[in-house]
Amino acid sequence: MTSWVGRSAVEIAAAVREKRATPREVVAEHLDRIARLDGRVGAFRAVRAEAALAEADGLAARGDLAELPLAGVPLAVKDNLDVRGEPKRNGSAATPDTPAAADHVTVARLRAAGAVVVGLTNVPELCVFGTTDGVHGVTRNPWDLTRSAGGSSGGSAAAVAAGMAPIALGNDGMGSLRIPAAACGLVTLKPGYGVLPARIGGGDWFGMSENGPLATTVADARLMCAVLAGTEPSWAPMTGTRRIAVSLRSPVAGVPVDAPFRAAARDAAGVLIKAGHQVRRAEPPYPAALAVTALAHWTAGVAVDAEGLDPALLTRRTRTQAALGRRFLKGVRASTARDALRRRLEPFFAEHDILLTPALARRSPAAEPWHERSWLRNALVNSACSPLSPPWNLTGWPAMSVPFGSLPSGAPCAVQLAGPPGSEQDLLDLAARIESLRPWRRTAPLG
């Protein structure tokens, strides 16, 4: 019997289209893995076992099955996006337990392409923090169960890294795709503004938050992005030389980048030099006020999302975040800081095509109930781990995390690629080149 766990979405869909596998076989095998492993990982808030099998059977009867790009592929969905018939809890006891009447547009497009939603994945409350824990439990990194899977798309990342789904849907407002992808050894792309449908929360965190894929291969991430965008994926290999800048330092003064993450970026630069690209050290001109701008927008976005929720049902750290955000809200709405940041970085990207950096500054925090601790403690831990993500949410430009190497613990390490508006395909092409030259382990060895 062929096992479909650990196979890519591209492989699974091809097998289903060619009738080498049925959607029920594939979905049932992944549901079995969820049942066996998720008690240790905590990736899912809700598993749709009966509904997913029924949908797999319905999919098998479709007349266009042979044309579906994601035919029979199990999909995990972040629990801040509507899935028809399921409550959207957003990691909170304060959100209504009311089934969604319709799919979010991204879920609808993936389902129309043949994907089957096996469950909704855990998030920190209102998707605020870079660790995934709260009233629905603690989500652990499948590669190191003592560490957090990251956040806020931590449940989605853990599900894919553990082989419980080949792909997952998440979103990124200050690194919420790239942080858990880097921690869990996955590929992700935070697209630029307007490239993929957003419609997240109460206003996409002022346009900073974008939906995107979590996958074990660049081809799967590329395919998901094409389905979400309503376009055909481009499989043509990258041609020509790219001018790549390498920066090893944090954009936030006083936040160091640990040696393994610096080493990963240096080694990735060496791989790209051997591949024929022009690579040199260069530091983006990050403004000194970057951390303040990020803090103001991060907290204000949560203040908007918390409107109408019972404060007594929110955790203490979320109440503090929303209260801070209300102080910043008027200023953020009138702010020109993001325009100024874009203008400041445009000359850098006129000289360089792509920026290569470490993906994280240090490994993810311990897998603990961080939601029971103070807002300040959470903010400090998050900032120390992931200072390299926020600039690309503030600009609204694309950035992705790509697995590269490993940490001393054996868990995956990663690098970040960022580019100017419209560079999504270049980023994916460069990531595919890295993958071909330095393939990574795709699924955590959980048994």
C-alpha cells in the first residue's frame, strides 16, 4: 500500500487525477496521522474527520477531477479564516461559537481547486503573538516538542511539519507566516500588498496582513499561490543573474542575531554565489524609529480586531495589547511612516534585486502557556526572536522564509528572502534554486 503522508501536494494531486489514489484514501491516511500525533503537537483546534471524508467522497464524484490542481489534497486552515459550517474562534474565548455561513475567499478557491479541509489550526488569541498558545492549548514544534511552533500561524505550520497535512493556509501581519515556517522547517511566502486576497480581521491590520501558503516544497507553495491568485503557476526555471544583498544584522538596534542564524545566511549566500548570482554584503537603511513604528501598527491592529469583544473573556496580554493600540490608533491612521519607509528602501532595491537575511534571530521560545504571562514579557520574547520580519509588513512588500541548515538541537534553521513590489516570482525562483542545491528534510520524524 502506498503511503501518502509526507508526499507533496503536487505528488498527491497528480496521483488523484490519474486515479492512482482516491481522495478518501489520502484524506483518511492524514486524519489517522492527526489522531495519532496531534495530542503531542497541538496543531489543531478542530478536526473535521467526518466532514472531510464526506467531502472527499463528493470530490471523487466530480466530473472535472482530472483537471483540479489540488485534487484530493488535505488542507489545514488557520482558525482566523472562515470555513463554511465551522466556528471561527481566532484563539479566543471571547469570539462567538457560531458556524461560518460561507468560506473565506481563500478557502473557497483552494476547495474549488480540489483541496479538502481536514481541520482548523490553533492560533494565539487574535493572532497577536509569535508563540501559539492560549485557551485551546499549546502548539509545539514537531522537530523539538520542548519549543513553540512559533506564531501566529503556528498550528498551520505544526500540522504541515508533522505530516498531518501536506499544505496549510495561514497569514502574516508581522511575521506570522515566516516565524513558524522558519521554526518548523517550511517554505512560505508573504506576498506583497494586493497580490492575493486578504480580508483578514477588522481591516488586515491597516493593509499589513496577507494570506499565504505553508508547504514543504517550493513547488507546493508556488501552486498554492497560483490557486489563491486565480492564475496558472509558472514552472519555468530562473534564468539570468540576480543582484543579491546579504545582511546579517537585526533591523532593531540592540537585538542580536544568534550565530546559527547568521551562519545559515552566510552559507546560503555561498550557495547562491556558486549558482552564478552576484552576492555582496549590504545593509538596508532601516530607520532608527522602525521598532516604534512596528509597535504602534501592531498594537493598533489588535485594538481594531478586539472591538466588540468582551474584555473579561480576553487574556491579560491581549487586553493590554488592545489598550496600548487604542492609544496609537488615531496616530497610525494618520501616519506617513510607512510611506517614508518605502521611500527610504526604494534606492536599496534599485541597486539590489533581492535581500537575503536570517529568518529569525534566535530559536523559538519554550512551548509554555505564554498567554498566562504579562504583555511585556511576551513582547520582549517575541522581539528577541523575530525582529527581521516586520519591515516587510510595514512596506507591504513580499518576503519569504526558506529552510536552510539546522540548529545545534537538530531543529531546522532558515533564511529570509525579501524583494521590492512584484518580486514574488523571483523570490520563489531563488528559493527553488536553493532547494535544488541544498534540499531539506521535509517532515519531522515523529513516527
